[in-house]
Amino acid sequence: MKKVFHLNTCDTCRKILAQFNLTGWELREIKKEPITEEELAEMHKKTKSYEALFSKKSTQIKLRGLDVKSLTEKDYKELLLDHYTFLKRPVFLTDKEIFVGNDKKNVEALHEFFGTHA
């Protein structure tokens, strides 16, 4: 399995995806095709945390009046399944590894995985 979960409208996602040869990867535009419960379970198995997959920058947090500090793992799971903007992106998922988000450390790990240079 080689999947990338991303948003076409996200400049950061587009910039990161453009750095790698994604031939043979399934590109999933999460607004058009939201993640499934099975996919989320697979991601959780690798991160051991729904919070690690959760974007604390989602505009939905303010819109819904959520207090992120009070959220439980169950809350994170439900929110991730409820709205695509809660997923930290992009997410590169393989049988053995997962790369979540756009922070520098993650992008460097992706370059190492793909054998490319930043």
C-alpha cells in the first residue's frame, strides 16, 4: 500500500507532493474522497494516536467552538472521520511507515524515505 492523503487546494500539500516521484502511489484528495474508518484505523496503528493525526490549525475548531485541550482520543477519532480539514496533511501511508504533516522534520524524513535531497 502506498497512499498520499492531501488537499488539492492546499499550497503546502502541492509543494510537498511536487518534491517526490509518486508513480505507483494512490493520491487521495480528501475533500472529494474523505478518509474511511479503515484507513484511519491503519493510520492510528502506525501513530498510536489520533491526536498525532489531528490538525490543530483546522478552521473547524473555531467554527465549532472546540476546546482542543479538553479533547479525548475518542473525540479526535470522531472529528477526523467527521470533517476532512481535521486531518493533518499531507499523510504518506505505506505498509510499514507513515509520514504525517508538513513540518520540517517530517519532510526531511520523506526525503530520506524517497532517497532524495531537500
